[in-house]
Amino acid sequence: MSAPRLQTRQSRRAAHRARPSPDRMRARRPPKEPGPPGRRTPGGPAPTALLRPALPAALLLFIAVTLHSGAMDTLMRFLDFGAGVLALVSLSVTVLWGLAATDRMVLQTGHRLLAQAVHRGTGVAGLGFLGLHIWVKIAEGHTTGVSAAVPFTDGARPGLIGLGTLAAYVFVAVAVTGAVRGAFTGIAASRWWRALHMSAYLAWGLALVHGLKSGRAAAGWALAGYAICLAAVAVRLALRLRDARNNSGELP
């Protein structure tokens, strides 16, 4: 081996030995100063982790202040009257949009699909308000869980409360069968599904009687609005039945 190459290798080895090791380099680094408050430092807890134990206490404090101020009582008084109204309005809109979704004289295919989407959305909202209405009435002591579940067993107003219970069962059955519409295949199953779905009109009528007679006296504008809804549903339902007779092979 030539002398220049040997000297080059020896110089490289000497430079490698003189290079400080990683442990020595870390040891020579000055300690990092802590960052400003509110920012996470390497190896330290995040600010959100420090706030987590205080969240349950803050939530309990909020609930205590709400109960002490009477806001919960105001909310329950509103729901005592408003939940049933919201349920009845939502279900009324559901019936009207369901009828609009079957129109083929004015609406086009895209419009009917939009009407069906609104029909489903208002139906879900109506069932939500209906469940809230039942819970509030039981919580406020206006009826019992047994009377709400078993028709015509309420001690004070068995007829009116029973009509509401029947309407609720029919609405739930219509919603469930509507969600699994694809399971009703064949002519016989489709007829059963159509008959059950059209029973929602009867349930809506029962809900109207229950809402107008079992609660507070309705205002004049509310009576006028429900009368207009009844007339519109009756006219549109008559037209639908006429079209179904003319096109007996086409599903409404």
C-alpha cells in the first residue's frame, strides 16, 4: 500500500476519534428555558389535560345555577304545552308533504324526490317531539306510564288520552314500515304496506282530536289552520284515490 493512502486512512481514523459522541453532545447542550405559560413544553402535560378535572365541577355548577334560577321550571312549562303542539304541527306537515310527494300532475320527478325527503325529515321530527311530549306529561304527573302505554286506561280522561296513544302507535308503525319499504316485495306485501301507510291519515285525525280537546283551549288561528289542513288533506286524498282507481296497476 502506498504511503499517501496509508496517511489518508490514518487521518480519517484520527478525525473520527476526535469527533464527540452523541451523549457528549447532549451533555454539552444548555438546558432549555421553560416556555410561556399556556403552551405545552416537551415532556410536560398539555393545558387541556390540566383543565379536564375542572370540567365536571363546572358542569355541576352550571346545573345548580340553572335549577336555582328557575330556568328549568320555565323550560318544563314550555314543553308541557309546546312539545305536543310541535309534534302535531310536524306530523301535519308530514302528512301534507307525503301527499305532495305522490302528485304527478304538477310536480316532476326531482320535485317529488325533494318532497319525499321533506316528508321523511318532518316525520322524524314529529316522532321526536311526540316522545318528548309523552315524557313531559308523565314527568309532570298529568298521566302515568301505564295510561300512556295502554289505551283508554287513564283515570281522568280515558277517551282523549287513549286516542293519543292509538295515534302514537300507528305513527310509529308507519315510520318503521316506511323505513323498511324494500322488505315489502310482491303484490300482496305491497298492498299491506300501502294500507298500513295510509292508516297514518286516520292516526293524524285522532291526534288532532287529542290535541285540540285534551289540552288547553286552542286559539282561533290554530283552529283555522287545522281546518285548512283537514280540507287540503281531504281534497288531495280524494284526488289520490281517484288516480289510484284510474291507474290500478300503479302504486300511489
